Amino acid sequence: MTFDVLVEVSLRPGIADPQGATVERSLPRLGFDEVHGVRMGKAVRFTIDAADEEAALRRVDELCRRFLTNPVLEDSTVTLEPSAQGARR
Amino acid sequence: MTFDVLVEVSLRPGIADPQGATVERSLPRLGFDEVHGVRMGKAVRFTIDAADEEAALRRVDELCRRFLTNPVLEDSTVTLEPSAQGARR
């Protein structure tokens, strides 16, 4: 089976986010003073082949831990669903 | 009302994604040859104050169009829900 995966990589609470802070500081001047708490993260999308959803999740978790995130600074949130397009390459 | 917002900014289909391609090329050597179609995007989280959900969505769409994305190269996907923590600053 093929699964579509979205991994959201975000800075952990309390870790400074200069990029988000810069965006937030600029917004009032641009007319958006109702926006607060801007945090910039990464969104990684890919497909993975696995026997079932549980096996896919296990591999994605390992991928996150080993390569996609720095666990000291970053959290990851995984969303996974069967691919609508079947096995894509 | 305060809403929690997630904006996923992704490269449009067909736009080259060198960062994603580099990750994908490396994965087989690292033992993940079942992963394909890697695309790197941004995940922007923030809170917005608005009268209701419709007004919040309208402002977030404007923010995406004007500042968070380059509409020639990028798509944005907005997820919005009432903030659990009320008005955060």
C-alpha cells in the first residue's frame, strides 16, 4: 500500500523563533495587527510504501527521529492517509 | 474571538523543489528506499483575532496572498479552529 504523508516540523515551545518574530513584528505596519504568536515551521510531504498503516507510521516516526527533525529543538506531527493515486513514483 | 491558524505553504505542482529532491536522493542510502515524491514546504502557525470564523478566514487568505506566499510558485492551505486558550498574546 502507498500512503500520503505530511510531517509538520515545528520548533518546540520556548525555543526562540527569529523568523516568526520578524514576521510578527512586520505585520502591524502592513495592516495586520490582529495576528500574534507567529511560529515558522516546515511541512514535508511524501509518499511511503508499507504493508499497512501501522507499519507506515512506524517508519515515518523513525524517519522523523533520525533525519527530518532535531529532537532537541523540534517537534514533529505526522498525518498519514492511504494514497488516492495508488503507488506513485 | 481568537482562532488558531495553520498555513501550509507548498510549491505548486511542476515547480522544481531542489531541497525535496536532495532529501529523496539521500534516503535510499540511509535505508529508506520506500519513500518517494518528497516536497518541502513551510508550516506557519499563528493566532488571529476576528469577529467570527468567516472574517478570520478572509483575513488569513489576504495575508497569504499578500505576504506569506509567492502565488506564482506556491499554494497555501489554511486550517483554522477556535483557540482553546482564548485570546493569547
